Amino acid sequence: MIVDVIRRREETKSCFQRLPLRVYESLSDGFNVWTFHCSVKVFVCDLMEKVFRSPGRHGYAVEVSPFIPHRVACAASQHYGIAGCGALLVLDETESGVAVVQSWQWADGLFDVTWSEANEHVVVAGGGDGSLQLWDTANHGAPLRVAKEHTQEVYSVDWSQTRGENLVVSGSWDQTAKVSLSHSLTTLRGHEGVIYSTVWSPHIPGCFASASGDGTLRIWDVKSAACRLVVPAHRAEILSCDWCKYDQNVVATGSVDCSVCVWDLRNVKQPISTLLGHSYAVRRVKFSPFCETTLASCSYDFTVRFWDYRRNRPLETVEHHSEFVCGFDFNLHNRRQVVDCSWDETVKIYTPACLSVG
């Protein structure tokens, strides 16, 4: 079996989260990570793909700007995030490819990124030193602000999407979620494992979901600083969660158990959909902003998969990376376009076949 998850960074971190696939293989006992048991057709051609290469920087997260249709931010780290520095890249898609608008180096790894919903130039990154950095794409120098919010790595950051709020929620290896503005406003405790994902509800002000290594999905109310719902969603670590853009009661989770589960928060005795096909841990899940039933997931099996969760079936599998795929986003301005990033040092902007129809 895969070796137990190592919790402290000084002890080389978690084998699930930090080691490249070739290292995984040496740690496993008869587990061939190159064997995929899925009959879904893999589309690797005609993706209308544009590629940006970042030598020595392994991608952890990408997000498309909510203001500028062709702009993407990427958080990346040296040495797979085990050691070394991080890089925050702001990229523009051009007619001929992908160009760097701005890039910054950070003294520790960077593991997530989120755009401001109020200012087209502002982006927030979460770092391995426990910090949140507020960067301005018009400023080539230091970040506008650095807040040491956590005592361990920040693995998730998200800017609130509901009107009247300018809040950032962050999740960390220190097992806390924090809500901040210009300073920390609220610290929320309850998880008994690493918090890998924190995502604001696009429907309910002051409400966010979190996913953790303790196998639970939790729903939080910031105003009362309380957890409103605990869902024992998986029997393994949950690495990602996301809200449906069309239904305030629907949340998806992606887990180390290779599954994607979709939950109706009004009845959490069992998921309304369980999506199977990945052969390794699901690193990120994302609902489409254009189609209520479309969901995407990316994984350590090198693939990005698209699903119709209501029909409980796959739509497409894209395999165009040679390492873990850690970041994914839909383009809010272009219903046919998506972006992903991988530990193979690339960011890819492309049109999957299932989104190019209609």
C-alpha cells in the first residue's frame, strides 16, 4: 500500500500531495499507477490547445480573471512544492500562444490563487510559509500586502463572489479556515485534518464550504463563526470541493479514493451522484458556470474529466499532461474554453470536444 500520509513539511510532507509520480511508484507495494481501468474514450487531438511552459515551476492552481477574458493566474512551486520557492504567473492568451503579463517569485511554495472580484488588477496567493499575499498586476515590485494568517501551508484561497462582500477565505495544513479582509476577521476550527479546499457559496452571503483530510465536507456561516453542517463525504482525504453555480444546495467533492461525489445539502445520507473513472486521487473539482449538470475534475492520473453528474455519466476524458494535473478552471467569458496546470511545468488553454458542441 501507499505509505501513510506524512503530516509535517520538515518530514517531506504527504506522499499523496507532494511527491511526483515516479517517486510514488517507488513507495507503493505492487500498485501500478500507470494502469488505467476506464473505458471512456480519451480525446487528445483537436483540442485547439495553447501551451505555456514554466521550467522549474510545477503548477498547483489556475484561475481565469473575472474581468479580462484572456487572462489567467497560476500559482506554482519549485521541486514539486517539497522545497524551494514559488512563482505567481499572470498570463494572457494571444493569437499565437500564451504570453507572460507579470510574474513574481516568493520565498516559499505557492499552492493556490484567486482573483479579486472588485479590482481587475488584484490577485491573492496562498503560500507554504502560511501567508496570504495580495498582488497588483500593475505593480512590478513587492506585494501590496502580506498577512501571515496561518502557522502552516496555505493550500486554498477564495475571494467571495456575492455582492457587498470583499472577503477572502483560506484553508491550511494547520487545520483552520480563516476569513480575512485587510486583516484576519474570523478563525474557524473543527476539522481534524488538513484543510485542502475552501470555496465561497456563489448564492449565500457569508457562507463557504471546506474539504479536509479528515474525510468531511463542512458548511460554515461566517456571521455566527460556526459550522452549520458536517458531511462524512468520503472514507479518505478530500482534496477539493465546489458549489454548483445553479443550485445553492448542491456541492461536489473530490477525494483520494478516486471518486467525485455530488451532494444535496438538504439530505446528505448519500450522494446524489458518484462519478467513477479516475484511477488516482482527484485533486480538483469544478462546476461549469454555463451548464447546470456539467462538472469537471482533474487528477493525479494525468487526466481532466468532464461529467454529466445528473445522468451519472462521463462526457469526455482529456489526457494531455505527463504529470499530476493539479489546477483547473472554466473560462467565465467563453463557454467552450478551459485552462489547467500540471506538475509537468505547463499551463494549457484549450477547448475540449464536449464543450465545443452546440
